[in-house]
Amino acid sequence: MFLALREIRHEKLRYSLIVTLILFISYLVFILNGLATGLSDLNKSAITQWQASKILLDKDAEGRLTQSFLNSDDQKKVSGQGTAISQYSTLVKNSHADKTNAQILAIKSDGFIYKNIKIISGHRFTGNNTATVSDELKKSGFEIGDEITIANSDAKLKIVGFTSNASLNVAPVIYTSFQTLKTINQAPVNALVFNKKITGDAHFKNSKLYTINSFIEKLPGYQAQQLTFKFMIGFLFVIVLIVISIFLYILTIQKLPNFGVMKAQGISTKYLVLNTLTQTFLMAVVGIGLAIIFTIITSYVLPSEVPIAISTTQVVATSFGILIMSLLGSLLPIRQIIKVDPFEMIGG
């Protein structure tokens, strides 16, 4: 440890460059992870709030809620179980001409989804032409008491409450009753959602049962979006490995005569290897630590329109991954240290 710190203090510029590279790459990984999580939440936060386990959709809907129209016979097989849901995508506006895209979801007031709606102000919808809406609508100027006008419809919904983090397919959710939605469209039952094990005959002729995770994976664009981010993040991990290997290899080659002298003086190869690992560990920890600080600052500075979500678990897992890749990057220079011949170095 003493030798590692002394070398870093002596060659501040060189080691600072490595720390800076680790900092920028780590920062980019944290930001991409945050964006991936944020966009994921915009697609599925309402579904997560339901606390459901399975969903029944039309077998020809390919897992898409809007394309699903449940067969009445299949609904009867699970009568009294789960809760029905109907989705309608539209543009909404209020009397102040504020407008935004939204997902109107019709649910029953005696179902578990209704009970699981987390209210942050106001209350749950209680009658026709009332709605509980996502707090995302606040950013567009909507308030409790506003009347929502639906595009291509004469129907109006009164906002009676806000729920937190409720979005579906990157659009805020508006919860209302089936009777209300029927004044806008026919309000067909698109799906039945379950939070308990299905009892009775669970063999459906025209419908298909999905787990909630499978349903989320089939949301439009969700899987492609997440795979893209995972590919970029994985590639950045490889870049960390390559950058650390190249820089430490160059530094090691420059110091080979010094290593040869130290070996001739009786300093063990194990000590020199641990010295290199210690240097790598310290540089990675400093770089990652600074990247975490910059990431937290960035998450507060970015406008609310940018969907970024930083979680402690994700930061810890990512930091650990970058640290491991950094240590693996030191294996190439360590190989050179192990191979160095003191007599050849001194003779040279």
C-alpha cells in the first residue's frame, strides 16, 4: 500500500488521467442506467402499482392491451376473480388549453387495482365523469377540479385526485369507471388482471394468460429500448477493461527496470503484483466515487422532462461491476511484472 500511494503521488498526472477516464466512463454508465430505468418506469409504473401477478388477454393480441378484446365465454370461466380493465389512448386538455397524450384506464371500484391506487392528493374517483390521474399531468398544468376534455368526444372528466408515478406506454394514466369510458368509446374489456392464483377451469379457448413480467416485456418498444441500453452499458464495461489494460501496461513497461531492481533486492513478485492491484483499486474507487457524485448532481439539475431514475441498488451493482472490470484490466501488466527477469533488466 505504501509503495502504491507513493507512486501515485510521484506520478500525479499519469494516474490522474486514468482516474479521469474511469470517472467519465463510470459517469456515462450511471447516466445510461438511470435513463434506462427512467424510461422503463414511464412504460410500466402504472402496471407495477397494480401489484398484479397475471393478466388474461386475447390470444391474438400478441400481449398488447389495446389489441385485446376478451371473449365473454373466457371471462365467465373466471367470473368473480381478478378485475377487468379497458384502455383508451387519446389526447386530453383542460379549460386552460393545457393538453397532453394520456392513457385512459377504466377499472371497477371493487377491484384490487382501484384499492392499490396510491393517492398523493385528493381521492379516488367515486362516480361517473370523475377521474384519478397521474401526477405527471401536473407538469402539463392540470389541477384538481379541472375538467378534462377528451379529443374527438363531448365527454368531460373532472379530476378528483392525483396518484403518483402512474404511466403506461410513456403516457400518464387517467383512471375512471367503465360507465364513464363508455361515453367515449364502447369500453370493451381488454383484459382481466389477477393478483391471486386462478381457481377453477383455467383453460381458455380464445384467450391467453401472461405473467405480468411477460406482459411488460411485450409493451410496444419496451424490449428493444431496454436491450439497446444494455448493449451500450455492456460495451462501456469492455471499454473500462481495455482502457485500464492499456494505461497500466504502458506504465508497467516504463517501470520494468525498476521492478527488476526491486526483485534483485529481494522484494517478492507477490508484493509487486499486490502493489499494482492496489493502485488499480484506488484509482477505480476514486473515479467511481466522483462519478456517483456527478451523477447525483446531474439527476437534480436535469429538467423533469428527462426520464432519469437513480436507484441505490443499481448504483452499487454498477460500481461493483466497473471495479471488477478495472481489476481485470490490471491482469495484462501483472503478467509483465511476473515475467520480468531482474538480471536481464540490470544487465540491460
